[in-house]
Amino acid sequence: MPRIAVLQMCSGIDPGRNFDTIARAASDAVEGGAQMLFTPEMSLLLDRDRARAAPHIVLQDASPFVPMLANLAEEHGLTIALGSMAVAAGGGRNANRSMVFAPDGERPDTYDKIHMFDVDLANGESWRESNAYRPGEEVVVIEDTLVGRLGLTICYDLRFPALFGELGDRRCETIAVPAAFTRPTGAAHWHVMLRARAIEASAFVIAAAQVGRHEDGRETYGHSLVVDPWGEVLLDMGGEAPGLAFCDIDLARIAEVRAQVPALANRRAIPKS
């Protein structure tokens, strides 16, 4: 039964300092018996001041942190599922990119966030992710990880059932949902949507989250969760502080749930009028 570690962070505007947090967590994860570490969205840089953040956002192959993370995974014999980092994507825009580093030190598997968070909230906050980021165009599933077939999503993707339906159709056993949810939307929807997505896909959902008040002034909800295929919350790290927590993933539970509620096998295309 694989053991995972989940890192809840309060990432700031200094990528080096954020990397050091991940490096310490990797060491602690291995010491705690974990074989895989999950980190939140924008683990290496969380800064809504785009001018200040710009010098740190470069092409993936030019980033010093990509080989550093690969070396970290290799050094510890640990798979590191980096929730995401910002990378330059050409045309004056960036990509919000998940990266999964295997212990072999090879180039990571990647996924670019498909859905952009463009919204005006009732509390006065306004977000226009599409002004700086281009959406991804590919559903990504990684075969044969320690937690089975792993589907990748990021934060706002959670609100789009069609993506999770596709991951269910591809028989993902685990789905990663790294996030930096705002407090208002997190309090309203975070737990119920993550449980729903786990139930719909009959899969484990692992959601490492940002938490607290960040250097750029934003506040995030926290409550990093692990949810099993029945919708049971196995881990909730709360909304108060960063930290590292562990969870054992019983992959046999997936077959049990899919036998009891064979929704994936029974799914049919909906006729269009």
C-alpha cells in the first residue's frame, strides 16, 4: 500500500525560499515512509504583481528549478508531483504547468492548466488569469505511478466535470488537484466538489493546497484533502497553517467501489436534441 505525503504551503514571492520548503518536505516525506510527494498549485512562486514576478517566469528548459527538482527526486528516491509552476509559453503569455518528477531523474511529465480563472468576486477581488496565461489543450494521464494511473488537473479545473469525466473514462485510479483556492470559494465549494469528483471518477483525489495570507496580499483556503473513491475524506489538513501530512492509499479500494457502483461501466453518451 503506497504512502503519500501532502505538502500544504504558504508560498511567497521568492522561488528559492519556496524551493527550500519543498526540499525540506521531500526529506521529511522519505523519513516518514512516503514514496510520493504532492505539492500545491504555484508552489515555487505565488505573486499577483506580474511585473515583479516576470523575471522569475522563464521557459521550462531555462528554469534552474526544473533540474533541481529532478535531482531532488532522484536523491531521495521519491516521486515529486509538483502541483504547478509558472513557465513562459511564448507569445507573451505563460503556462500554469504541473510537473511530475520520477526518481530516475528524467524529464518530468507535464500538464498545462486548461481552464482559466476569470472572475469578479463579491468581496471585491478580481482575477483575470487569461490575461497572462494561455490554456492547456491536452488531457494528461500518467501510466503506472505509485498511485496507479494518475490524472492531472489544476485548481479551477475542478469546476468542469467534463474533464473529470474524461479522466474517469480513461480509468484513472488517482487524480491530482493542486490548488490555491480563495477563502470565499473554498469555504463554499472545496470539500463538496472534491468529494463529488472522487465519487464520479471512482478514484482517489489528492488535493494539495495553498493556505494562509501570502506575501502578495492574497489569502488562500488550505484544507489539503485526500478523498477515497467512495467520497470519504481520508485527510484534511485544515485551513490554518502550512505543514506536511501522510496518507496510505489502498488501491484495492478502487475495484471494490467500482464493483458496488459501476457508473463508469454503465455510462452512455447523452443524446443531443
